[in-house]
Amino acid sequence: MSGVILPGSMVNGQPATLGVMGGGQLGRMFVHAAQAMGYFTAVLDPDPASPAGLVSHHHIQTDYLDEQGLAQLMQRCAAITTEFENVPAPALVTLGAHRFVAPAADAVAIAQDRAAEKAHFVKCGVPVAPHVVIETEAQLTAVTEDVLPGILKTARLGYDGKGQVRVKNRAELAQAWDELKRVPCVLEKMLPLKDECSVIVARGREGQRVHFPVQRNLHRDGILAVTEVHDEAVSAVLAQQAVAAAHAIAEGLHYVGVLCVEFFVLEDGELVVNEMAPRPHNSGHYTMDACDQSQFDLQVRTLAGLPLTQPRQHSAAIMLNLLGDLWGPQGQSPAWDRVLALPGTHLHLYGKLSARKGRKMGHINITAATPEAVRGVALQACAVLGMEPF
Ligand code: ATP
Ligand code: MG
């Protein structure tokens, strides 16, 4: 079950096929990377128009917990990965009983729950924001001033800043918990942020580990807007700390696969872990054009049991996220011809047919020889697209 799955080989009389739970853009880019290497692919996602389903050899259109759907995926695939955080962990347990699944259900389950995730970070000895878990009235009453003002975050199912309320005092906290329907939450102290950064690491079946350079992230309205990765983006000291912390977190989970860890850089320079994603991440998309292997290539390699070699960044890079806001009122596309006239621009669209505000439609990677050059082009691209400069 955990043998190497060689690209282009036959497994049980079928072309070697890699599967993915979830058909979003991350699944689509995984499918592209797997197919480039010669694998067949299968996607499980109920949406007939899912970005990954549209480009995969096989698309199983059932719910994530549907027994027949899961059986079909196992029948097709030699190994299976996930592309979104909220794939029900029980589905991965079912798959894991018969096929190699990476990351494993227990690691995904921890990442799905902010309280468990924070406890794991603490166990690994990496610094986190002061926080308390709020699941009961008694825990709400017991909150002390040292975690206020803070951000109340639902323990489960939050993304892109959803399920979060900023609170100044205990009265606002009580009201916010009501607003969040009193589901289990984590209250985090509001920290003075100088910057945000993240790092993508990968860990193989035998514990081999590699990492990409650390990226600096700019969020707008709780959604990633810009990622910068060049010599001037993150200091060497912080980068080293971030990589060490991410490896410790992966190690502690006996993790196999690609993992993203997001950090806050505080005004005094301290690095604090925010959260992790048990999969490739939006902030790692620059690797597709600025590195000699992408985060999706490493997802394929970790899943198939292939060797891991340390990736090398060959160009300064900036990624601009393309949200639906950039499309016209009748869904008209932005002026790609004008953007692509700029040197070193790489457009990635996810094949989503309708543009909505805040919807991730694609991204542009900009590569250049120097930080100044890449910033120059990125600012021109922002001007063409009508994106706020950074
Ligand atoms: P995503 O999954 O898209 O990364 P999310 O919904 O999980 O987002 P978080 O990463 O927890 O949300 O928070 C979103 C943003 O809110 C952070 O990137 C940061 O800018 C801000 N933020 C979150 N927690 C804190 C904090 N404790 N102090 C200051 N700012 C914070
Ligand atoms: Mg986040």
C-alpha cells in the first residue's frame, strides 16, 4: 500500500492514477502537475463544474461522505490526497484503510480545529498568540483582560476571515459569541502586526523534509491579496525561524505531504504562528513560476513516494490574487492582453465561469531578476487591473 507509484506505470492493470478529495483550484493545479508527470487523475467533488473536475481524467460527482463515491475513488486510485481543509476527516479514514492517503486523517483533523491546532503548536514549542478556548458559558465568564482586545474565531470552518469577530471588551465578546451561535470558538489576543508571512514545507514518507523560501503576505479584507518572495521581503533570521517552526509542526504530526504554516511578525520582531493548512496554499502559488519545482510538484512527489529534493527559487517573485471584484458588471474579463504585455507575467485562471466579489478566480505570478524589477512590473500590473497598489 505504501510502495512507490512510478509515473506512467501500471498499477493493478490500470494506468497509475492519483486521486484528490475536492475539486477547487488547488485540486486543479495538483491535477495539472500530476498529469504533466504522466499520472492519470481522479477528482471527487459534487460540483459538475468544479475547477479540478473539469481537467481530470475522472470526476466522481458525489458528496465527500458518499460510500459509493469513496469506493469508486479507491477503485481508480493508487493514492489519494486532499485539496481543501474541510474534507470530512471520516472520509479520509475510510480511504486510508485501503489506500495510501496523504496527509493522513489525524493531521487534517487537527488542522480543521483551531483549538486542537493551537494545542499542537504549543506542544511543538512554537510561539502562538495568547488565547483561550470558549465552548461553555463558564469559559466565557472566566475570560480575563489579558486576552482583550481580541478576535473571536470559530474553531471550525473559518476561511478568508469568515467566522471572526473583533472584540474590545467582555460585553462585546459575549455579544460576538451570540452572533457566532455559541459554537466552539477560540479567543485570540489582538497582536500588533508588522507583517505576515508563511512558508511551504514538504515531508516525505521516510521523514525527508524540504522547504520553499519564506513569503511575505498582504491581506485585504481578510483575503490574501499579494505575496512577495525576494531578498528584501523577509529577513534571513525570521525565515530561518519560520522554516524551523514549520518543520517542527510537520514532524510532530508525522506529516506526509505539503504543509503551509502562516505566521505573524510582531512590531518587536517576534514571530508567532497563526495557523496551518494541510495542503498547498494560495501564498505558495509563486512557486509555479519562480522555483524549479512547484508546491504541487511536491504534493505529487510526497503522495507517490518519489524522492524529494530541495527546491530552488530562480527568480524574484510577486503573486497578485485575482478576485472576482476585478471582473466587469456583466462578467467581462480584465484586460489580460495589456497585463501579459508586461515582462515576466504568468497568468493562471481557474476556469470558474462566474465572477463574484471576493471569489478567487485566478492569480498572476510576476518574475524578474531583482526585487526592484519585480515590484516595478507588479505595480504596473496593478494599475492596468485597477488593483490597489501595495
Ligand atoms: P485564511 O484561512 O484565509 O488564512 P482565516 O479565516 O483562517 O483566513 P486567520 O488567518 O485566522 O483567518 O485571520 C485572518 C487575518 O486576520 C490574518 O491574516 C490577520 O491579518 C488578521 N488576524 C488574525 N488573528 C489576528 C491576531 N490575533 N492579531 C492581529 N491580527 C490578526
Ligand atoms: Mg489565515
